[in-house]
Amino acid sequence: MNTQLVESITQIILSLSPEERQLLESKINNVKSSSLLANSIQQDILDLEQRLKNFETKYQMSSSEFYKEFKAGKLGDEIDLFEWSVFYEMWTNAQNNIQI
């Protein structure tokens, strides 16, 4: 740990005006919120990937291949297939959100 850096930062924080401290606190809270959101999205992605793997094993095809075939109307209308398509769409959206 760089103790000199910590001491310098401490001095800077102590020298801040109340408005500056409030702004700093707000920025720190924003970073914390962003980090928590990213962790939540990552966990959602892992959960969805497990669900997708279960379908891929059961139907012996990748989710992307399935989704193309399903959207083209080539696979039928079983409830399992609708669930798979929803999980795939959720996974795709979560992937897009984590990249933002």
C-alpha cells in the first residue's frame, strides 16, 4: 500500500469545502451503484447461460442456431421453445447492457 498517496488523498479530502465533499460523495455513490449494477447484470448473464446450456443439451443445438430457426418458424410452438427464445433474448439484452 502506498501510504504517502493515502495521506495525500486524506489531506486533499479534509481540505475540501462542504459543497466539494458533497460532490465527491455523490461521485463515489455513482461509482458504487454502477459497480453493483454491473455485478448484478453479470450474475444474470451467468444464470441465463446455465439455462441456455440446459436447452442446448436437451435439443442438441446452439442457442443462436435455435433462435434463427425458431424465428423462421421452423421448430414448432412447444412451450419449451418459447421459454428458450425468451431466455436467449434476455441473455442478448444483458450482454448489450454490460457493454454500455
